[in-house]
Amino acid sequence: MIHSVLIFNTSGTPRLTKFYTPLHQPAQPLIQKIFSLIATRPPGVCNFLDAPDLNETLRAPNTAPGDVRVVYRNYATLSFVFVVDGAESELGILDLIQVFVESLDRAFENVCELDLVFHFDEAHHILNEVIQGGLVLETNVDEIATAVQDKTRARKASLTSSNPLAIGGSSSGSRNGSLQTPMGWLTGRLTGVGSR
Amino acid sequence: MNVTFSSSGALSRAQYNLAHRLESANTAEEEDAIVREHIRAINYRLAHRPPPLSSASEILVSTLYALNYATTPLAPVMLDPILRLAADVASAGQSTKQKRIGYLFCTEVLPKGSGLFLMLVNMLRKDLESSHPPYIALALSFLINRHDDLTDALPAIQDILVSLLKHSSVPIRKRAICALSTIVISSQDGLNEDIIAYLEMRASPKILQRLKLATEDLGVRKAALSLAAHLVESGSLASQEVVDAIVPYLSDPKSPLRHRALEVLARLLPRISSSSQEDILSRNISALLKPAKHPLPSVIFVPLYRCLSALPTAMLFRASTSVLVPLRALLPSIGTNPNSAWTILTCLQLLDATLWTGAQTSEPTLPRTGIGEVLPNYLDSFTEQEVGKIMQGVYSTDSGIRHKTFIVLRKVDPSILDTYFTSLIFPPNLSSPPASRSSTPTVRSPRSPARSLPDSPSRLSGLSGLPKSRPRVVESSSRNGSRAGSSAGSVNNGITKSLDERRLHQALEVAGVLEDEGGGYAQRMRDVLTALAVSRSKDKGKGKEVDRKRVNAVDEKLVETVLIHLKTRDNNFHATFVQASLQFLKSSHASNLLRNGIPVKESASSPFVSVDDSESPSPPSPPSIPDESVQLRTPDSPSISSMPTFIVIICAVLCECCDSIAPSLNGVEIMQDLATLLKSLTASLQELIVLIIIRISALLGEEADEADQALQYVRDVIRHLQASSGRFIRKRCEQYFEWSSMNKRTHLRAVIEAAKSPTLPDFLMSLESPPPAPAPLTAISASRTNSLTPILPSPRSPSDAHKSPSSPASSSLPPTSPRTTQLRYAAYEAPPIVPHKFMSQSGFVAKPASPLRTRSSDINPFRDDPDEDAASHSDQDEDMREDFGVPSVSAGELALVVGSETLKKKDRFKARSPVQEQLFPQSLI
């Protein structure tokens, strides 16, 4: 089972955190601890590590002690970290990270850290297409991309029908597609969106 | 964040500004302040100018983003208005996106046990029955993520859930299976067995059908595989039936289901008959093990070897199929790709060593597998070169790979690892082991560095050469060190020391793999720490320029290694570890005294010894010196005062484990033993010992006699220490006298319970700021309370909230009600009459508070302070007392009351300075 999925940048700021098992302590120290585990890894070591000190916090009641493992992979400025139990194959999880990253990349068109900052609800959405409740739901990048696109299309259609003034609905999640048109700006002013 | 708004991709200026401020914050306090300010602004807006649903999703997205940054928990009341908005958006959203964001916010932020779940149950049911597939998918996702909070709703939706297994949409079918899996497999606490049995009974035939259906979507079949394995384990499906359904997946080399099918097969193989096992091995698994044109993808290696490990070793011998072919294909990359090394070692860890070492293939029997037959022909095994390549993992810089290599070595022959341990402790450049090692044969079998390896077949020669060589890391670094040393002697000393320490850290890793029993682990840890102390003292004796502080420094890495290892072990291990460590303390202390020619006194209650100093307090009666301590009187064995790491470890372990192993401990004896040590230690260790004595005094029951001689001795020692020490130690001694008395013991237990964790630093923090003393117990309740049982309820309010499986944001909220059935299936049932807390004694019954009143107070943006809350509740109570007897409240009266409250709170809020706000963030919990 997958206990949690985390994305950090190089300075340790969590860009996405998702826990699938109940925590037995506050999340922030745990997140910092997980980051410290991977941040102190020298180059040239493998992408898996045993994390027995996370046992008490993350272990499900029916798993064996010493079972919690961290699988991580670095992409540019982001580290993708999956905390799993012994039932999962480490190489399988490594492939799953690749699937998740490719899905993000397809959805955001050259994904970067900013996409996770300003569209992290989309990132959650894509993660939900890959993993649900700690179980792997889909590993086919094409299927995931199709599901995300279908939902984006359905969302746009429903938004357009509910808000005729909006051109093209809300942003698609892409940085390039989110530039506001004058009509969008006007809509924002009229409906109060964006004003503080 | 150096990016402009236009190129940021932000949804709005407001989101951009918020992100910019949070990214630019320099401290966690600044981030918290920004988050709180944002939430207050949102609450204010919701209270005064509620946004339309169309723009509510933007508020939810920005708030969710902000909550990701909150480092301290937020008051539940702060998030209530936004949570209500999220529930509204999820249930009444006009588009899929709105509903999705509403659901997402509720999934991540809604605290466990929140009353809002009642509202969401109806919404969930409505969406599950919807004809719009995206709504069904959203509801299923919510159910999957928060199923533990929705157990009350399950009877209402279980039939819908089962019917969704046959839904025409593939994503819905996948999610329905996933929801069933999480409910049936991962339910954390006491889900009604009837519900689970019902779901399993209804779902089993459908799941089997999905597995067998070749035209079914791959994703659906993959989801069904995991659930099928569980259904077999719970007895709802026959194992042979499921195995027959999944075996065809193995034969297709292009099937993406092979990996998952092998994982499930590994779980089911032990449940089927041996004839079926042999059949699957010969037809399906052997095909995977044979050399092929296209090598197996490495991702299926571990599941494949799990299947092999689930089969009897004799069966694998009889099949005469080499199990090493896939691993051989991976072997060339072992040096360049550490992931390959990890995979190979994991696979070898799963296999019986006889299958790959070739060590016992000529033996007539295999004792470990209990086979009493002559085994067939010689099975394939690794060559010496191959074994040597794999065993290079011992020298890896990756601790995980080292650990796995040690486990594999132990599986081959524990004595090889034992010899390696000895070579790490006593490398050739160090002297022979201390006399204590060879003179303590009763503890465990002696480990001599000169011990020869057991007779091994030639293929094991790759292993046999192992312990004689030193780790490559050490060698290469030594070379660097000697080069550096030629130019700067002090640098050389430093590097050598660090290398020695690294070698000893490795020895402790080996000890963790070698020992299954706490006593043995404690002995090996003692060996490592003794070697460390000897190494340091020799450096000091040779006149090397070694920093004195470093000689007496605590090796934090060693402490951490031991504590982490103990966390993976059970209470028996802890108990034997503590007993063996305390025994070593005693013997080491006694030998140290005798070596210095100091006469000792003996104690009847403790085998510990103390200095015969007329000024110092003496133990109650003469102890007998342990036999081992006599043997330890050698010039090489270091004194306990030169092993600060050992003292820190035993203190930390006692603090963390003493409650769980209390039955096997004699608290008074440990206190006395530790007190005896006090005089010979440095001030920092004295502080530690006094703290642990305070901690252990909480273990003493009511029956502990205050006039007990041993306790009196402890008091005398600490009084003596108090008189002769500086201000800092004096303070700790005062704390001992303050907390150790019998009438304060209950309060001390409350202090321990109030600590964030059982660790020593948290105990100290809790001791420095103790919670208020609990009210005295009545005679009856006191007599019923076990003396060792904490009397106060565990103060877990923040951490209970953290138990919800969601993002950190959700963990900021404590549960609002205990786990009881909350759902009222009878519509419009009369609200229960709740006795008012002020009037219950006099027999009056209060009318339920108006929902309007509750809402207006809850959405007040300034109600983030519990003191204010308490005050406002008090005000409300006052108002309600005046209201008794009044049949109803008019809208005007209500507005006046609400308005006056808001004004009062605004005044209070203004009076509360920002400094106060920052100083007491915890008070907002």
C-alpha cells in the first residue's frame, strides 16, 4: 500500500502532500523528516531507503514493523517521494513516479514548479487518477491523460454553460493558457473574482 | 518568487499575491501569520459578503494552498465557515469543476468526526445515484479517501456500491472496486463485521467475473486482482478459483498485468495444494525463469522471487530449474546501477541460500526445509566472481544496500557476518580485543578475530575472503587521510578518528542484523562503544592533537542508530536490551572502582557498588560485586565515564520504553543503580541521570514505601549532589525533590502523558512547563486506578485530528465528537433535549441553542482564540440564563445579541497585540 505521496522542491518546501493512512503525529514534522531522509542522500545511491523511524507514524495496524520504505526520484528542482509498505515493489513504484510525472507533464505542457504552486488542485486531480486510497488505480499515461482531458473538457463545457461571459472557461491548467483576456478581466471585475 | 503575474499561470491576482507573499516569507512564523490573515479575511468576506458559488471555488483553492504552508495547527473554529462553504460547493456546485474542488477541500481539510459528515452523507448518496458519471466518480473518490469517517453511511450506500461494479463506465467500475478494497482491506477501526461480510458476499462473484472476462478493461482487472487476493484470505473466494483466473496473465509477455498477477499469486500460492503448486511452477513460473530472447522487465523480479519463496525449496530442487537466470541478466549492471543491486539483494533475501550458493546441494538432507530425501541433481549456483560482485554491497556507501547485504550474508551463514563484525571492531591496526571479550563466554559464544570460517564449498570463497578485508570506503579514505597527514598531522588525526567511527557505525549495523535478542544486541553495542572509547583514549594517550571535547563527545549517529533499531523491535527485545545494558553499567562501574583501588560497599537490594566515602551517602547494605565485573578489571576496559554515548543511549531507551517494559523492571533498583553512578560522571551526564531518575519515579506505585531504604539512598545521593554542584544541576535536583514525592506522582504521570512523545527531549519540555495538576481522585476512583496507569486522559486533541488520512491541512483540526453513530436515518426527528450545563443540577432543561446563533458566532472572523471562545461561550451562557422561560427569540433580539458579541470580540481582538498572537500560537488549538 502507498502511505503517502509528497513533492518537494530543492529547498524542502512541500509542493504537494497527500497521506493515505491516518497519521499518529502532526504532519509538518513528518514531512520535514521525510525530506531530511532524502536530502541527506549522497549522489549515486539507490532510489529506495528503509525508513523504520517512520513506522510508528505511518504504519497501518496490520503491517510488519520495519516495513515502511521511501521511494523517490528527482526531476530538475523537484523530488517526488512515495512512502510505501513492504507489499509494494520498489521498482514498480519508481515506474509509477515516472507515470505520475509524465501525466503532469502532459496536462501542464512542460510541467514546472510554478504549475504545482498555482494549479495544485489540478496536480491533486491528476494524482487522484493515478492513486486512490493508497491503491494504484491506473498506470497507463494515455488513459490518465485522456481522463484528465475529458474532465477538463467537461468542466469547460459546464462552466461555459453556467457563465456565458467567460471565454473558454477557466484556465486549462497550463501556464500558457491562463493568460487573461480583456473579456476575462472584465468578467472578473464584474463578478468580483480576483478583487480583494 | 521571481515571476510576473502574467507568466505565472495564476488564476487571479489574489492567488498570485497570496503565493508571492507565502513564497517570500522568511520564517515559519511569517508563513503562519500570512495564512491566518488570509483565513480571517476569507471568513470576514463570508460573513459579510458571501460570494456566489461560481467564485467560491477560487476561495477554496487559495485557502487549500495557504493551509499547505501552516506549520502550527489552526483553531477548528477558524476553518468552520470555509468548510461549510466547501460542503455547499460540493453538494450544490453548478459544474464538475466546482464540485471537484468542494470535494477536494472536504477530503483534505475536514477533521475526523466532524458533524459536517452528516451533511455530506446525503450529498454522497445523491451523487452515487446520479446519472452523471463524473459526479459518481467524485463521490466514489471521496468515499475511498474518507471511508473511515463514513462508516455510518455505509449501510445506506452498500447496495449502490455493489451495483456500481457493473456500471457501464470503466472509470466508475475501477473506482467502485477501489472503494470496496479500501473499505474491506484498509478499514482502520472496528467497521461492522456484518457490513464487511455483506459487501464481500455480494462483491465476490462480480470480482471473479471481472477477472475472467478477457474483454474487460485492463485497469478494472488490475483493480480486481488486489481485491480478489483479499477475498480469498477472508474466505469469500476459493483460492484455486482465483489462481486459475490469474495464471493466464503470466503467459503473456506483453501483459501489463503480469506484475500485479505475480504479486497476487505470491500471496495465494501457500493456500493451494502442492500438486497445483508444482503445476504452476512447471508450466508458468519456470517459463519466466528460462533464458529468453527478451529479458524480463526488472519490475517483475521481486514479485517473481516472492512467488519462488512461497514454494517449498525441495519443490524448486525437484523442478531442476535454475532460479538465477533473471538475476544473472541483471548482474552486469550491479556496479553502475544501485537500483539493480537493491533488486538483486532483495531477491536473494527472499530465496533459500541453498538455491544459489550451491553449498548444500550434495547434502542428503536439508534441515531447514525438513526434507528427508536425497535431493536431485546439482542446482545452478553463482560463481565465485558473481558472489564477490554481489558481496561488494558490504562496502557500499548506501546504508540500505549494506543492510540488505548483511541480511543475505546472515542467511548464508551467520558466522561469516559474526567474523566480519569482529574485524570491524578489532581491525588489524588496533590492539587485540579487551580481556572482557574473551572472558565473558557465558553471555554468548565467543567471537575471536582469529576464528576460522566454516568449511565452505569453493563457491563460497567469494564470501570467505570478505571479513579479512577492510571496507573500501575506509581504505580509500585512509589513503586520502595519510596523504593529508603528511602535510598536517592534526588533520590526519581527525580523519582517522572519523574513519574509526564510521567503521564502528557499520559494526552496529551488523549487530542489528545479527542479533534477534535484545541482550545480544546490547552486548554487541557495548563492544562497539568500548572499541570507540579505547580508540579515543589511545589517541589521547599518544599525545595526538585531539580535541578534548571530541574525546568525550556523544556519538549522535550511534545513538540514533540504536534508537531507530529498537523502534523496529518488540517489547521483549527492549526489556532484555535494558536489562543487559544495566548489567553492563553495574559491572563496568564496579571494575572501575576496583581498578582505581577504591574500596566498595555492597548493597543487598542492588548488586551495584558505591564508593566507600564517608562524606557520601552509602547504599543501604553491602552489594555483591558481579562476577563479570571482576573479569572486567583490565587496563584496557574503559571506565563508564568515558562512554558518554552509552549513558545517553540507556537513558533515552529507559525514557522511551520504561512504560511498556515496566513489568520487567524494578524501578527502585534502577534508580538506586543510576544514583550510584552520579558521582563519577560529568555535569551533562549527571543532568541526564537525574532526569531519568525523575522519569522512573513515575513508575513507582502507591505501594512504594517512602521510607524505603533504597529510595532514601537515592534522595541522599541527590541531596549530596545538590549541595556540591552548580546552579544548573541544583535545579534538576530540586526538580527531583519536587516531583518524586508520592503525592506528586499522579501529577508527574500527567506530565509524561502531556509530552508530545515519550522521548527524552519531549519529557524534559513537558517537565519544564507542566500541565495543571489533576483534581484529586475520590476514594473509590483512586482505589480502582492502577498505580501505573496514567490517570489523566491522553491529551491527544491535536494528534487525533492528525489521524485523518489527508493533507497536513486537515491535521490541524481535532475531532468534534467521539466515534459514535451520528447518522439519523429518521428524517425530521425531534432534536434531542440536551441538559444545560448550568441548569442540569437544579433540574432545569435548556432549550437547544438556535442554529442561527451558532452560525453567526461560528462565522465570526475574529473567533480564533480559545480564551475568547470561552469568554464568548460564557457570555452566551449568561444570555441563555436570562432567556430561560422565554419561548422564542425574535430576529431583532438576535441581531442585537450577535452584534454586541461581535463588538465585544472586536474590542478584545484589538487589545490582543500581534506579539501575543505570535507568542501563543499553540493557544489557538
